[in-house]
Amino acid sequence: MKKFEVPNIYRSSFLTAIKEQRKASDKLKKDFTPTSIHAGTVQFYLARHFGFCYGVENAIEIAFKTIDENPGKRIFLLSEMIHNPQVNATLVEKGVQFLQDTYGNPIISLEEVNHEDIVIIPAFGTTLAMEKTLQDKGIRTEKYNTTCPFVEKVWNRSEQLAAKGYSLVIHGKPKHEETRATFSHASAKAPSVIVNHLNDAIKLGSYITGKLAPEGFYEDFKGNYSEGFNITSDLKRFGVVNQTTQLASDTQEIAEYLKTIMIEHYELLPDAVGDHFADTRDTLCYATNDNQTAVIQMLETEADLAIVIGGYNSSNTTHLVELCEKKLPTYFINGPENITSKDVIRHYNYHQATEKISSSFLPQTHQVRILITSGASCPDATVEAVMQKIASVTGNQIDW
């Protein structure tokens, strides 16, 4: 796999050595057990896979190279390049300006941008409408496009399905940049609708089978279906694709549910399923799959708590938190500054979209066992800094 030029401020020689050692001893990636790291009275269990993925490193390399090669030029990012506060803060320090927030709301008017400016497309990609707007202004988007190749793979898969006459059901968070971009590309080729979770899929199934009156669809899925979408005809034949950072189990559950609905509704024999439901398999990226599998395996280790590190608006990180909190007290933080002392931690409750402060988060036992992982946009340096902070506030040192 390609090696990217990523600034050393995001690297950790300690964690890089661990990753390289694990990679060398497990070339086929079949061993998902965590790495045990001793720090006096604290025992860390580090997930087998965590941190920067291919798409994130690709985006960082392009962004920093663009800055270095264009001194004096105005450089804009269409929105957050990745969902990580440390990386985005560094880009701002280097003079990069954001045109939109995470939800597509303008921060700087596009009227202020001209053909001499550089606009970097984030790793999530962007909509066809935004691409055209920038191109009409004479801005070269192709040179500074950091769209993740695995996101583009979903777009290509959508186009292939459309060419075969399938409509598209997209499993994703409707307001997420990637889902908005995928919906734009998909709906340009075929009738498309977004489902956020299984309950959406169940309701969609009721419209497919006629259990619910068709006019209700347009209110229930308002803003999440393509222009001209016809609920009575456009879902007679479809496939499921997804936002690449969703929970694999959720996407599989949605796809299997909708497949079963189609089999029962059309009384399909096994060799005729493809007439109504495309076998898309899974369009998650490899890193999302690996990180989720590593967490599932890590949770089999006896531990007192889990700490998940990453941006609070990071979808893939949130899903790692979701997995961990099913079994252990779990703290979602974005850096070492969230740990005030051995008793106090500031962490994010994604259910309520608020930060909270918890005391006595470390159990008062002789040996504390902590599971550690991070999202695909979190620097290894941040992960190491969190581990060092925990070791420090507990009066320990990590055994190098």
C-alpha cells in the first residue's frame, strides 16, 4: 500500500513500531487481538487496528503539499477536510479558510472566491452541484480533490447499479458530508433514497409492500429522496450502498431486511432474487471494517473501561464508541486535554450531542485495565499523548 507524506506532528514512533511489528507477524490480518502495554498500575489494551486510514493520509498529504507549493495564494477548504480537531486546527494555523461548516452552511460566501484561489475538496467528497459551481468560477477542483478512493468506489458502484436499471437505497446519515455527496452522485444516475437506520428501512419496506399509503412516503422521507422519485414504481428493483463509515452490522441488517421484504413481496425463488434486489455486498471501506472488527475482538478482553479518541463529529469514531459502550463504561474524548486528573475526565455524549464531566472515572483498584482505540481520522500522536497523560496522572510510566 502507498506510503504517504504525513507531518511528523501526527506520528508516534512508539505506536508506529507496534503497528509494524503486528503487521510483520500477521501479514494476512487474521489476528485481531489487542496489544497489551504495561504502565505500572495501568494496563492498556490497544486495538489491533486504529488511527489514520488510507483516505485520511491521502487527504493530509494533498492538503499540506498544496500549502507548501502555493505560498501567498488564498487556500480554502470546502468544509472540514476530515473530522479531526487537531488536523483542522493546524490547517487553519497555516492560513487555510473553511467555506462551509460540517452541515454545508456557508461560513464564507462563494461570491468572495475567484478563479485565482485554491479550493480543496475534503475527503468526504462533494456534490455535483458544488463541483459545477466551483468549475464555473474557473476553479480547478480536480488538482486539489482529496476525496477518499473508497468513497469514490461507492459512487462507481452506484453508477454500475444504475446502468443495470436498479434504483438505489443509501444507508447513511442524511446530514453527513459523505452521504450528501454520495446521494448527489447516485441520484444523478438513478432514483435514490436515504435510510438512516433500521427503523427507516422497516418503514420503507411498508411502502414497498403497500402496507402504508404511498403519499405518506414523501413526508416520512422528506429531503432524503431524489427529485421525481416515485414510491410506487422506483423500488421494484434496487440495491443498497452506504456511507463508508457506518457500522457494518447495521448496513448488513438493513440490506438483509430489505432483501427479505423483496423475496416475500414478489415470492422470489433463489435464482430470481437479482431481478428485484442487487447483491451489492458491503461498500464499507477496509479501515472501517478493520477498526470495528478490532474493537469487537478487543471487547473480549477483561477490562474496567474503554477510551475512544477522535473528533466528536466523526461518524466512524462514534460507531466505535457505540460498540464499546454496549459492554463497558466508555469515554469518548478528542485528546489528552480532556483528562484533568486521575479522577476527572471531560468526554462527549453523542446521544445528547453534549460534553460532560465525569469524576472517579478510573476505578480505585490496584491494577486498572483500559481498552484504547481511535477513529480513522485521529493522529497516532494524539493516541500516544492520551496514554501518556493517563500514565502521568496515575503516577506511572509506560514500559517502552
